[in-house]
Amino acid sequence: MSPKRQHLESQEQRLYVQRFRLDLKTRDLPACAIPNGGQRSAREAAILKAEGVSAGAPDWMLFVRGSNRIGLALEFKSPTGSGRVTPAQALWHERLRLHGWAVHIVTSAHEAWEVTMQYLNGPGTP
């Protein structure tokens, strides 16, 4: 993954998280980022893997029931449209859906926010 594309994904995710943490509707909800990306030393990568870090886990997870689902998982991809879901990510998405999670691939903070609001407010709501 090129540094520029990764930066765009990161920028959009950071904008989303900033809004999530400030909005009265979401700021107290249990949610977190999954630290799968980035450069690490071989030693640090081995430690994280032993601790349970798993390649392909979604970027952001909301641990709240809504829209007949157990939780919401968001996978951020570049707003340029160049990002692709890896086989490990596709497997994670499939497993989560099988266990009742809503999983969405988003390309902007705005899109992620709309998905989150629809998830929390139910189908057919903005």
C-alpha cells in the first residue's frame, strides 16, 4: 500500500473518529479502532500477533446492537477508489456477517458517519 493512499484512509478515519467522539449521540458508545496497519519491527509484530492482533480485522468497530445486528464494523478505503479489500479482510467481513454484524466498506468520513447514523437509527433513516 502506498504511503499516500494509506494517509488518505487514515485522514478520513481520523475525521470520522473526531466527529464520533464529539457528537452527543455517539461519544459514550463503546467503539474502537483495530490497530492492524502500520510499520512494525519483526519483534513487535510477533508480540502483537501473540496478543491476538489478526490481519484483516476491520478498521473500526462499534459494539452496540442496532438495525437487528450485533455490532457495526467499518473498513476504511482510500477516497480515490484505489483501495481493495484483501483476502484476509474479506474473510473477516464474512465471519462477522455470519455472526450478526453489519460490515461496511467506506471511503470517506462523511460516508462512515451516514452508515453509522443509519445503523443506530434503523433502516430507512438518514
